[in-house]
Amino acid sequence: MPRHVIRQGRVVGDTWQFLVPREGEDPATVKLPPGPLAVTLPVWMARRDELLARATPLGVRLDPADDAGEIAADLPRLGLVAVHFPKFADGRGYSTAWLLRRRYGFAGELRAVGDVLRDQLFYLSRSGFDAFQLRPDADPHSALPSLRDFTAAYQAAADGRPHRFRPEGRTHG
């Protein structure tokens, strides 16, 4: 069954393959499938030159403990950075997204993957994500409206949308 993602506010088919080595598998020797490929940071670090020599789109999947700065210099060469959320309650990926967009200027697809739920989409998009791969039991079509759950934002964010703020000195109204 083909996988679907929410990308830029629409449900679309996904052409990316994700290569996540099994526990104990050597990142330097894991088999690289053909086609658009997103690899974990350890695979990227072990096989960067080999991956860059391929004639297919490349991406990197970052886990919560990974440092986004490790791929900062290569971001112009990447079509996708996927940030893995192993648990709904793990919020480190929000900070990773902000860093990728604001500090490192990543302009490609920034995708939230893993235990991603409808309730997170608005906030994930505010952090800089523009694509979402929901967990397998979630329907992306029914989750789409959640991108518009709120009409006002009170903080500046990586998505560049306007926000409301209270001018200095005002405490009411």
C-alpha cells in the first residue's frame, strides 16, 4: 500500500524511501536502495561521499539526540530532512526544526516523521515543518484541517506567518 504524507497543505503520495539500519547493523555497509533516499545521520556520516555521487534526491533523518549542525554544510544538497519523533511527548524535534530553518537556512522539505498526530500539526508547522508523515494508524486526509486549528498566533515562529504580540508596557487588553 502506498504511503501518503501531508506536504504543503495537501495529501500526496510519497516517493522517498527511508533507510534505517537495524540495531547492530553497520551504517558503512548497509545496502543502499535505488531512488530518492533518506538515511539516518550515522549512515550519512559513514557514506556521505558515496551518497552525494548518486544521481537521485537525497535526504537525512535526524533522531532526537542528533545534532542538526552535523549536516548544516550539506543542507543545500539535500531535498529532505526528516525529523524523527519516537514518542508523541518528545518535543526535541520542534527545536531541531527551528534550528534547521532559522539558524541554518534550510529551504528544502522539512518533514516530521514517527509518532506524529493530528494534534501536533499546527504547532509543527509553526516550528518550520512543511511536511508530515503521520503514524500508520492516522488518516492524513482527516488530519489536514488541523493545520488551520488556530487563526491567531502570539509568538514569532519559523513559519514566517504574522503573529500578534502585546506591545511593551501594556498588561491589559
